[in-house]
Amino acid sequence: MNHSISKELFEKAQKLIPGGVNSPVRAFKAVGGNPIFIKKAKGAHIYDENDNQYIELINSWGPMILGHANEMIAEAMQKVLADSWSFGAPTRREVEMAELIIEMMPSIEKVRLVNSGTEACLSAVRAARGYTQREKIIKFSGCYHGHADSFLIAAGSGAVTFGTPDSLGVTQGVANDTLIANYNDLNSVQTLVDANENKIAAIIIEPVAGNMGLVLPEKDFLEGLRNICDKNNIVLIFDEVMTGFRLAKGGVQERFGVKADLTTLGKIIGGGLPVGAYGGKTEIMNCIAPAGKVYQAGTLSGNPLAMSAGLAMLNYLNSTPEVYQKLENIGEKITSGIQKINQKMGLSYTLNAVGSMFTLFFTTQKVFDFGSALQCDLALFGKYFQSMLKKGVYLAPSQFESLFLSTALSDENIAQILDAHERSLKEIL
């Protein structure tokens, strides 16, 4: 494939933008080579500046659950444009969005709209601290909740790719208030709670982790967290920025039957536009200004364009439950196909999957937490990524990311993905 225009753009971008990209994982440092600059997308495909076509398995890191440039969502946004797309004042659509979120995710009794997943997570933690009048939080090694200071302590995702999970600029004081537990290890959580009695405001977790690759909660792990929080008056926060409305209409909480006190949501509620939300129990949410004394604000929160796209998306998901079965079927075809190819080749790489999310780990060990994810052969993954890219399949450019599937993937697309997978393994091994 010819990537000459992408190469030229990246050379120019490096002179203008830190690292040449506006989000670290886009830089391809974990997989080698230069990033591909995308020009357009439709359905299951993206196209770069040289008009190369790729089957795409990222879907804007989750929200494009119906594929790219979905006509229903595009039409909803077009209707808004003539009336302007930013007021900084209340609109009907904000109320309709709040009502729909609360209907679809019953643990949320009140909700506040924001502009990103990072903003949702930092605001949820602040709300928990205000509600409990405590300062410390527990997060999990390998879980990523955005780039707020409190979360860049043993963080996953892009920070891990660069081998610097702790960021410069985060103060020691902030670090001291963030306690790190091990995913799928209730004993590590209980140890921290016992050592910090009546000091922990919240436990925040990706209930299904997607930022150390896809890692699933083991049996009774989420229930155990719920019990620990109930016994110690700790606010349980589920970061469902990736999983909300994707793994089920009610997210992980519906699929696994465990409710959080606060939930954070991301771009899917804006149909892929920049947006986020946090919500939960009324008594906690009533601490938020102007109802309470926990301050949080945003000029563009609930802007009409994002709300129109998000309402089109969520109303469709809410009224069309068969979409989730379609996603399950697509996920099963791809992951079972990959496993059959691996077995045929005598390979026993670990594949973690749930619904329309999965990660192929280049390790033969079970991957159940951050430490086990780090055992992957990252150099081999980089070769695999580049080989798949050459064969027209665009993957997440990091071993430590989940892939996200869409309903736009056809049986022909799936066959192409599996063929590329088999040929890539033969090429790199």
C-alpha cells in the first residue's frame, strides 16, 4: 500500500503537534512505522489519505456500534444544524437524553452530561469525595479512566505503551490519595480498605477492562467489590465509557447483574461525537452544583449536535434489542474463527472476548490482570499489526487495547479478517 500522503502529513504534524498526534496511542510507537491519516469512513471501512481501504475494528474506540457514517444518525445531526449547534443554555434534548439514559441503565437515578469520558470520571470521583467527605480512592492497575491526575497512577492504555504508567506533572500529594489494587484480586482491595479505614471515598473500576486489552471480571469479583463498598460506606464507580450500551442495553451492569453507585459513560451517548456523562444515586448526584456544593460545569455540555446524534443512537438501541444478538453473532464468528485458525497452526495464544469486544493476546498464559497482560510478546504483536494493516485490516495500534465490532461487519468482511489473520500469522512466525 502507498502511504505517501500520510507520511507527509505526519512529518508536518510533528513540527506542529506534540509527537505529531493529538492522542498518544495514535502515534504507532508500540507497533512501529508511521500513523495512517484517515480521510473518510463508511460502514465497516475506513479510507486513508491515499484512498487505501481498510476493514476497521476500532470504531472510534467503541461508539460506532452501528458502523461509520450511519445514515440515521447523520440525518438526525443534519436536522439540528439549521438551528445552530451550541447555545450554552438548556435544551429539550438534554432532558430527553437524561430520561433515556435513566430508562436504559436503572442504577442511574440522576445524570449530569459532560464533554468526555475523562471529564465524566474525574467528576464522578469528585462527587464521591464530596458525598463521603473522604479523600482517598482505589483504582486498579491497568485500568484507564482518562488523563486526570488521580488516574495516571499505574495507568493502562497509552501510558503503558510508552512504558511510563506514571505521568510527569502529577503531584505526590495526588498520588498519595490514589491507592492501587490488582484487578480480579479482592484480597488486594480488602487490604487497602483495612489499612485506610474510613478514609476511602470511592472504588473506581472498568468492570470489564478494555485498556490492558480486554480482561473480564472473574466469578464473584464484581459482587465482592459491591459487598466491600456496602460494608464500608464506599462509593462504587463503574467506568462504562467503553462498555455502556455496547455489551448490553444496560451495559455491564445488566450483563453481569451488579449495580454501581455511580456510572460514567462516553461517546456512544453522542453517536460518536465528543460527549460524556456521569450519574447514579440521587443522594450522591444531589451533591453536584447547583443542587449541592460539589462544583462541576461545562459550556458545551449537552450541546444540541451531540444530543441529536446520541438520541438517534440510543433510541435505536433501546427499541431494537436484536442489535445486541447481531453483535454477539458477529463477535462469535470472528473470535471462534481466530481460535480455529490458531489451533490448526498449533498456536495457543490467549483470546479474551465478550459480546462485541475482544483482544488476541500474544501470550499462552491466561490474561486476568495487568501483570499477566504484560507477559505478551509486544514485538510479535507489532509485526502482526503491520501485517494485518498491509492486508487491509486496521487494528488498535497497541496490544493493550480491546477491539470493538460493529453491526456493519458482513460475512464477507469477517471472511476477509480471518483470511488476513491466518496469512499474517504464517508471515510473522
